Amino acid sequence: MFHWLNVSMTRKISSLSFILLSFLFVVIVYSAYQSQRIYKEMHEVAEIDVPLSEVISDIEMLQLKQHLLMESIRQQGDAFFADASIHANSVKGFDEFSAQLATQLDKATDILRTGLGFGSVRIKLMDHQALMQQISVLHEHRMNFDRLADIFFAQQKPSLSSVWTELEKQDAALDTQADELLKKIDLLTMSVSATVENQERHFVTMNAILGLSAFAIGTYLTLYIIITFRKRIWSLRGQIESLHRSIVVDRSHLPTRQTGLDELDELETDLKALVKQFSKEMHNRDEVETQLIELATRDKLTGAFNRHKWDEQIKAELALANRGHHFSLILLDVDHFKKINDSYGHDVGDNVLKLLVTTLRKRLRETDVLCRVGGEEFAILLKDTRLADAATLAEQLRKSIATLKIDHIPHFTISSGVTDYQDFDDQHQIVKRADVLLYEAKGAGRNCVMVG
């Protein structure tokens, strides 16, 4: 028991739900079983006991008619034998009585035999079997009565004889047997009805007990879920508020708690506010990370990419080139840059480098990568560019710089070495080849482009 109290809420709810569902399953199975049982018992009453009662009622009516015939013969006395018409009508009446009584008895026998044969009789089985014997006895009395009636009507005596006396005795015995059969059927029907009523009462009682048990378990489960749920939600809201306070420095920006809502709406509101705050913090973090990346990959003076970015980009392009891509490289520097620094000062020299980068960017594509790899030395990585196109671009860049006329900045020129990727090149080889071409350009008088 104590171990169960310490398990997770999910397992507790699952256990209580299982018990509740088990009770409901028992209620359903029990209801189905009892309903089927009561249906069969009602079917027995409707198909056997009620038809038997109807048969006996018909037999009573037949016996009433027979009594009237017997009384008519008794009152007529000797005149009965003198009048042939009355005699014939009486014979016909007795024959009809015998035939109809035989039909009703056979019908009752068939009803009982069918019920007993197909297992429809479930209540008072022995009593139903006894009815079969009682009907057989009644059948024998009918046959005896029919035999005596035939003898009586066949005689030619002008007065009632001893046969009439026997016939009256047999009629009385027939009445007695019919009355006993009717009483037994009445008692049996009442007994079956009482049994069915008890079954129904027991069914209702058990259903009520099981239903109340299921209701109690369901109520406890509901209250347990609600109380536990509220505790967990308030705990979560407290943690969310603490997290808000740890994130938000300015207390005036703390979200206000919504009132008039249910716990889930309040929790949803708090979570939305928390997610919004986290999104804002992540956005600020992304901006800071972007700035840090810019600081880590950009040259502080010129804004061009730095040496670290250069190494990263050329390695990536070499990897692509080994899979079929192509690129070119321009390596350039400012001619006589030391002389500019010495003559005009480092501030002017810095402005020259800034102007150089600004001018180069105007001519380059967004996919081209401009990096400062030394003091006055720059490298341009031209993606998906052949050597001829790279040489044309290098010449255009040289002319753009050579024709610049900016106040407070001395005239300057650049020299460039241009090469492209060749099979099995690595970083050292392609950079070395461009560097050699750059020195050749300087050796050729500067302000020129060497391609190779």
C-alpha cells in the first residue's frame, strides 16, 4: 500500500482507472448475463406457461359445454331416447367435445414436449415433467368418458340406465382432473413468475451495488486527478515565475498573472509568456553571436575577412574542387605601401587600405570572398570562376584603383597575381603559385597583373 503511494501519478491514475474499468466491465458482463437469463425465463413464461394456461382455459370452456349437454340429457330423461333429433344433436355434441378436448390435450403435450426437448424450460423442470404425466392421465379419462358415451348412445333403453351413472361419474372425474391440472399450472405459473421477479430484483440490486462502487471509484479518481493536477500546475507555475525572474532583469517587464481563467489557461498563458521571453533572449543571443562571429572573422580596420576566415574558405573551396567544382584566386597588395606610411603617416595608410577594400567590393560579387591576409596584402577567392574571367576581373580592379582621385588620400596602385585551381592542388600550392605571380608583377614594374 505504501509502495503504491510512492509511485508516479501516471501509475496511480492507471491503477485506479484499471479498477474502475474492471468494475464497469463486471457491470456490463453481469448485466448481459442476467439480461439473457431473464430473457430466457420470460421466454419460457411466454412460450410455455402462458400457452398452457390458455389451453386449460379452453378445456374449461369445453367442460362447461359438456356440463350443459349432460344437464340437458338429465332433464329430458326418457324423452331423450324418443326424440331422434335431440339424440343426434347430443351425439354430435359429445363427439365434438371429445375431439376438441383431445386437440387441446395434444396441444398442451406438444408445448411441454417442445420446451423440454429444446431446453427452454429452466425453472421448475420437475414440475413441468409432472404436468406431462397429469395431461396423460386427463387424456385417459377423456378416452374412458368417450367410450362410456358411445355405449350410452348406442343403447335402446327408454330410460337412463346404469351406463348413464357411470358416465356421470367419469364426467366428474374428468372435471376433477382438469381442475387439478389447472391448479398445478396456475401454481407453476405463479412460481415461475415469482422466480423471474426475484431474478429481476436481484439483478437490479447487484447492478445498483456495482454501479455505486464504480461511481465511488470514479469520484475518488476524479478528485485525485483534480487535486494532483492542481498541485502540479501550481508547482509548474511557481517554477515558471522563478524562471521569469531569473531571466528578466527589469521587474517591470514581468508578466502579470491572468485571473478568471482555469488552471490550464493560466499555465498556457505563463508558458506563452515564457516562450516569448526565451525567444527574445535567443534573438538577443543570436545577435550577440553574430556580432562575435563578425568580430572573429572580420578585419577590424577594413571590414574585409581576416586570415582565419581565409583559411576556412579556401579549405572549403579545395574540398569542392576535388569533387568537380572550380575556382580562381587573386593575390594583390598595395604598391609602395611602406613609402605611403612613411610619407603621410599610418592614419593615411589606414585610409588607403579602407578605400582599397571599399573599391574592390564594388566590383566583386556577393559570392566572392575578400580577405586581408597581411599588412597590405589581400586575397580574393572567386567561386565557380575560370582563369580567363579571373584575369579580366583583376585587370578591371587594377584600373579602378589606378584611376582613383580622392582628396586627402595619395594616389596608389596595386599589383596582382592570378591563378586558378589545378588538379591535386592544396592550399600551399595554389597560394604559392599566386604569390610567385604577384612578385613577378612587382618585378615587372608594379601596377600590373600576372596570370598563370
